[in-house]
Amino acid sequence: MPDTQLMPIPGQIDPVPVARDITPRADGRVDLMGLPKKRIAELLAEAGLDAKAAKLRAKQLFHWLYHRGVTDFEAMTDIAKTMRPWLEQRFVIGRPEIIEAQHSTDGTRKWLLRTADGHDFEMVFIPDADRGTLCVSSQVGCTLNCRFCHTGTMRLVRNLTPGEIVGQVMLARDALGEWPKGRMDFIVPDDEAEEASEYTSDGRLLTNIVMMGMGEPLYNFDNVRDALQLVMDGDGLALSKRRITLSTSGVVPMMARCGEEIGVNLAVSLHAVTKDVRDEIVPINRKYGIEQLLQACADYPGASNARRITFEYVMLKDKNDSDEDARELVRLLRHYDLPAKVNLIPFNPWPGATYECSTPERIRRFSNIVFEGGISAPVRTPRGRDIDAACGQLKTSAEKKSRAELDRLAEEKQAALEA
């Protein structure tokens, strides 16, 4: 059984993130996964190394952890053999535990993962001809209760730590077998490191990351920021910020910080163009309305025609898919002068869902209207539906009826009484 308590949530659309330390290990060792170079150096100094040695070892460890994907200190060939047992006694290089791995007929892969304290979450890898995208989770569960999303029916358990977030990227690269090959049997000064890195790297299959898995990333801002900084570090995973997209349902107060402190591409789960409809299907709209959200998008640092903001729009039959909705979407994006692209997402059904997917003809008509308005509006091809890995389908198995489901039932019962 999990040994942590649920996060206290004062309200379904405005939770207070709870600070939480990494689960202590029973053997007393410290997990280095998710830690930046500076923190690793501090831990080495606390363990007894002098400052100069701690800095050097931290640089070596950082390289092996994040650039080479090594989990065994014995494999770190440029660290003295006598030093490796010392590290092994004090530290560990962790990964989330893989509970189940599934393959879709279209090549999509989904992993059910478990934290050290026994909570389950999921990640998805989507291969394409010219890219490979990893969909990364930021929380165990979600509190936003978006009506079309299966993850929204889960209870929010807790935020994932930086190590658990970056650990998903590490696991994916493990599974894809794309860590660099070769040896580094020598210690070199900092200014000679680049010339000395004589090893080969296979072509990358994992080229892009989207923070679109379980949870709302901006309700776990600090941990998501710290994890993505490790992913973008040139000495580590070295993935360009232009290949990383963070998706939010509209946590307006955190959006500017996201642009300033992380600087990745922004995707916004819009899904409706009127207050009444968005209030229903994306309840955070009751706190931060469409106008506030679009103004925050217009102010997003770094947004430009070269780095457009992506608006996610799930197509729900007779709910948000009319010609009038399409024209209003164009009007809104034009009004706020947004460098925008719209991703039209056919609704992915799940057991108990109250919506249906718009017809292919209706989706094409909607797309054409938006295109005619001068805004790109491609239709996303559903991927991984047969393993419940498609957009809006992520939910770990064996979940009992959640707070979100109870909230829905209570709302529906109240509406029936008032009708």
C-alpha cells in the first residue's frame, strides 16, 4: 500500500500544491536522480570530500547520470575504482519502477510506472516518421476535473518530484536504447572536456517532450521547472527548449513565470470559445476566464510567429464543434493578435464518458473555417487508442471512485433538482 497521504485540496479548481520531500530510502542512501550539478557537489562535500574534489566528482557524476544514462557507479570508468564503492555506499541512481509496458498497433508505447512510495502514474511515447515524442506526467492524478478527460476522474495524490519527472525521460531512453556508446577512461580539465569526449551516440528516437501526461504542470511549477532544466542542460540530456512543450489548462498566474524561468513552447487546453461551455468542460475557466487566459497567452515571453502558441481543442459532438464556434475561435485569436496554431483533437472515448466525438465531416468543416481565417488548424491523428494512451485517456488502473467523480455526481444531481 502507498505510504503517503493524499494532498489536501481546498477546492477542485484551485488546489494548493503541498511541498514534499523525496521519500527517504530505507537504506539511508540518497537518490541522485533529479539533482542538479550544484546540489550533487553539496552532497559530496557533506559526505567528506573537499570542495575541489566535490566539484570535479559532481561534474563527472552529472555526465554519467544525464548524458550517458548510467545507473551503476561501477560503469563510471573515469572515476577511480577505489572511489566507486564509496559512492555506492552513500548514493543511488534511481528510476521509477516499471509495472507494465504496453505497445499499440500503431507503434505508440505506454508505461505504467510506480513511485518509491507506491503511487502509480503513466507516460507515453509516440513515434512518427520525423520525430519521437514523449508525453510526460507531472502529478499522480489531477484535480482539474476536465469533463472530457479520463485523468480528470482521478483523485490528486501528490506532485511528482524532479527525479520522478526527469526519470520518465531516462526510462524512455533506456527502453529505446539510445544512450551514447563508448568509454571515458580518463579525467580531464574542464576546458578540455569537449575535445576529450571520444564516444559515439546513436541517432535519437526521442526528439520531443510534451508535458501533457497526468496532472497540471503549472500546479507543480518548481518541480517541473527543475526537471526540465536538467533535460535542457547541454552537459546532460541536452534537449533544446524548442523541442519541449508545456501544456496548461489555464493557470494564468503561473504562465508568465513559465515563459521566463523555463522558456519552453506553450500549449493551452482551450476546448471552447464561450464561457458557459468552457465552464462545463474545463472547470478552471470559472476562476480564470477565456479573456484572462488569452491575454496571458498574448503576454507569454518568447511567443512569436516562429514560436507560436498551440491551442488544443477537443472536438465534442454538438458541444463545441459548430461553424459559429469555429468563427468565434478565429475572432478571439485575431482579437488578441496571437501567434497561434490550433490542434483539433478528435475526442477519445473512455468508459463512462458523457460526450461523443464530432463526425469526421464536422471536424473537417471546423478545420477549414479556421484555416480560411488564416490560422493553422490541423486535425491530430489519434494514437494509442487501443491501449488507452491517446489524449485524455491516461488513468492508472484499479482506481476507485474519486473525489472528482463524486463532485460530478453531486453537480449533476443538483442540476436535476433545479431543472
